[in-house]
Amino acid sequence: MLDHVSIPVKDFDASRKFYEQVLGTLGAKVV
């Protein structure tokens, strides 16, 4: 279980879309 992860990005919208897809396959979600 991860408590907090911070990843700096330049394009927030594109990054959020990417991580929602990746984490979704793992059963997790972006908060």
C-alpha cells in the first residue's frame, strides 16, 4: 500500500489520463 507518491509533470492533463489508465489496470485510482 502506498501512502503518498509525488511525480512532477509538465502536462498535467495528459499525465492524469495516462496514470488513470495504468492504475486502473491495477485496481487503483488517482486521487
